[in-house]
Amino acid sequence: MTHYIIVTGGVISGVGKGVTTASLGKIFKEYGYTTTLIKIDPYINYDAGTLRPTEHGEVWVTYDGGEIDQDLGTYERFINQDLPRTNSITTGQIYSEVIAKERQGMYLGQTVQFIPHIIDQIKERIEQAAHGYDIAIIEIGGTVGDYENVPFLHVAKLLERTLGQNRVAHVLVTYLPIPAHVQEMKTKPTQQAIRLLGQEGIIPDFIICRAERPLDPPRKKKIEHVAHISSENVISAPDIDTIYQIPLDLESEEVGKKLIKYFNLQSPAHVDWKVWSELVHAIRFPTARVTIAVVGKYLATGDYQLSDSYLSISHALIHAGAHARVAVDIQWIDASQLENVHTIDTLLGHVNGIIVPGGFGTAGVEGKIKAIEYARTRKVPYLGICYGMQLAVIEFARNVIGLSQAHTTEVDLHTDHPVVDILPLQKQLLEEKSLGGTMRLGNYHASIMPHSHVYKLYHTAGRVDNGAIVERHRHRYEVNPAYIDQLSTHGLIISGTHTREDGTKLVEFIELEDHPFFIATQAHPEFTSRFETSHPLFSEFVLQAYQRQLKSSVFEHKKSHTPSVAL
Ligand code: GLN
């Protein structure tokens, strides 16, 4: 029997609904309940595949090939569990499913309407995703009061009505601003959010009050009265240093225990937050720091730069750092800047490791290639992800093999040496379909070369099964199989490949010898890094960056203590 927790947001977006949902999920999993998390996005897009990452943040890729909202990534990182693409529901999907049914004659001549057909479809999708779990936590995107939210709030009420009150708990995550000119915490916007929810017949059972500072007793009382809930269910959630602190804070406010009581469920026998707490402690009080350059494309929206398009990479680095007890400072470097600098040392000279992340198109490509050359020749730890692997192959082909025109046909369609190209099957797909369906998406196996660096790392992490590993993908182009022999004979180690049904070998991992860490992959390892189990590639990369930093500080130290000739 599934119990539902519906998480809505009040006042403004970005108050932390996603991390609250993820944290509640982590708490229930820790309590021993099977738990799934579902995200509802009220936009009309079918999925996030065609959304601009600089506007909407990163596109998250599920193991089964869904291109969806980044909140599912937050969920997976917290609950350490793969979630299927169907756990992301959009208005676009609901309408297209209803229209498809109508076209198939499934409504038997009825007039197809918002109520009941759209509502029923939403309910059906939620129930399918929740099926078989003890606890299903549903986050409704946007803010109460948004036009687009209404159908989903209606379904939230419907669930409560059909299943009974003690099977559905409503959690409102709200924001209490402290305007600079009055320096006083204001509850009015939260009061209005409560009333807006009330218009849909929903009275929140728990209110999580996000604010710069903790909630004081008079304000707590006010909210308690407006919402008609007991004061113990008004939860103060002030700003914290790291989002991974939130499950611990919610635990100390006993939110999980209160929900268990609300649902009339059994209290957990044994709860152990030791590992989680130690990792949080490592983030909050690091003993050392490293600087990692992420050389990508950073487009600003208005006055703000959004590095959210690389959210999973940031988190994979945070996880790796926490496990190594090292803080990772990320330096976001706009690749196009590297194309114009006099000496690349000014931008990369002080960093301890370099990442070239996934990307599309021509912007900054030559700058990224320069960064890779720098990492390769100066022996700076390098981790290439997707485009970062393709460009590493191009750099190698140009500067080691001497194919100065080597390129990807994504940038130069007529290059003499298309070392990265669209393979015939992909070309066919591109011609047949529109942009949405032409990528290699989701999980693919890679056979890993025994004794390679990549093998050792995955093997130590217990992730090699029958000589193969699995990672998620999202790309169109591949290393051109026609160049594999030439690359290998010049010393590029192809340490992992995926064999396609037609026998074509696709390059999945490359690495270099005589380098502390030069590994690149066609996959997106950042999508399988979790807080409690950091990803082996990121972990080793951060450790090697730390080694480099230690060596350079010894070098600096020696330099400053070497007596000068004059003495
Ligand atoms: N643009 C490249 C491709 O489509 C790489 C994609 C990526 O980095 N995710 O193959």
C-alpha cells in the first residue's frame, strides 16, 4: 500500500523543493521503506531534451534514455537509486497521451475534456510510477498560484479524497523573505501561498519554512494559525552551507518521524546517519582544497551566469571531494577565452586538474582543444566527458599524429580528417527524424580493456561485470572507426569500446600512459555519481589533482626557501 507525500512550493521558485523532496526520500529509505520520487513539470514541452540548458539548467539523462528535468538528478544523488524516465511527468506528455488515446478511439465517442480526462491521465501516470512502493514522493514544479499548476493540485486533492487523508501528506515548502530595508522576516507571502493552496481544497500538513535565518516563535505561531496546523509541523529550514545537510536537519526536526506518525506507519528499527554525517562534515570542514578548471560554455542570462548547465559535474566533484576529505573549488573557464589569451598559463597555470565537459556545436571548441593540449603536455590531470573525449581525440590526432586538419564533422563538415563523425546509422536517423530522436541515449555497455587505468578504477569500485561497465550517454557523433588503428599505433589507448549490433566498435574510453591521469569517456559518468558512492573516475581524478597540488606546493615552498645567489 503506497503512501503519498505531495511537495508543493510557495512564494517563489528555487526555494529548495527539489532538495527537500530528495531529502525526504533519503529519510524514508534510511527508515527502510521502499521509496520512489516523482517530478511533475507543468510546462508544455514533452521533455527537457530540447530545452536550453543555460535557461533551464542541465538536461538529466535517465538510465532508460529519458532526457528530463535536473531534479531527478538531485533525487538520484540523494537516494542512491536509479529512477526511470516515467518518474518525470510534464503537461506536454499528459496532453499528448490523451490526444493519442482519443485518436485511437479509446474514449468511445465521448467529448474529451480537462475534467475528467486530463485529470485521470495525470492520476494514472502518478499511480503507475508509484506502483509497488511504500512511499511515493511527488514534487509539483513551479509555485502554487501558477496557472499551469492547477491540474496537478487538483489531482493531489483527488488522491487524498480517494485514498483517505492518512495516505496522503501535503508538504508546502515556502520562503520567508527578510527585506534588506526592514530587516524583519515577513510571513505574508507564505500566508498567501497557504490561501492559494486552500483554493484547491488543500490544507498543508507540514510547512517547511525556508529563510536566511531560523523561524522565531511569533512567526511560527502566525503560520500555525493561518494554516490551522499544529506548531510541531511548522518546520524551520534556514540557509545552510551544503544541500547534503538538509536530510540531517529535517531529521533533527523529526520531520520523518512526524510523517510516520501521520501515516500510522511503523517506526524504523534502526537508523544510521553516520556515513552521511561524516561526508557532510568533510564538506563543511575540509582539510585541504584543490582547484579544478571546467572549460565549457557559459552563457549568461541577463546579469547572471548559469553554471547550472553542469550541475551533475559539480556534484560529482563535491562527492569525490567529500570522500577524499578535500574541498574542490571549481573554476568555470569560458573556453572561448582560451582562444585569445597570450599565454594559456594565465588561465590554467594555477589549476590542479582540468575537465572538458559535454557540449554541442562550435562555440569555444578551439579553446577546449588548447586546454586539452595543455593538460596532456603539462601532465595536468585531465577528465574528458563526451565532447571532452571527442576533442581529446582530435587534439591527439592533430598534435601527436600530425593530422593538422583533424576535426569533428559537427564543426567542420568538409574536414580532410573526420576523426569524429556521424556514423551511417545515426545519419539515417537524423534524416528520418527531427532533432529529438537521433542521439545515443541512456545506458550502454562498454567492454573494458583488462589492466587499463579505467579497468582498475571501475574494478576497485565493484562496477565491472563480465569485463564490462555501464554508463549513461547523450550524443550523436562517434570517434570514426577508420582512425582507431592510427590513433592506437601512436599511443592513444582505447581502453573501452561498445560493439554495436552491426559489429561496429564505438570508442567509449581513452587514456594515456605516462600521465598521472588522462582519461576521457564518451559517456557521462557524472550521472552515476551519488553522495554516498562517489564515482571512481571523479574520485581518482580529484586524488590526482590533490597529489599535483601537494607537489606544486612543495615546489613553491622549496623555491621560496632556496637561498639566492647573492647570499
Ligand atoms: N556534440 C557531441 C555529440 O553530439 C557531444 C555531445 C555531448 O558532449 N553530450 O556527439
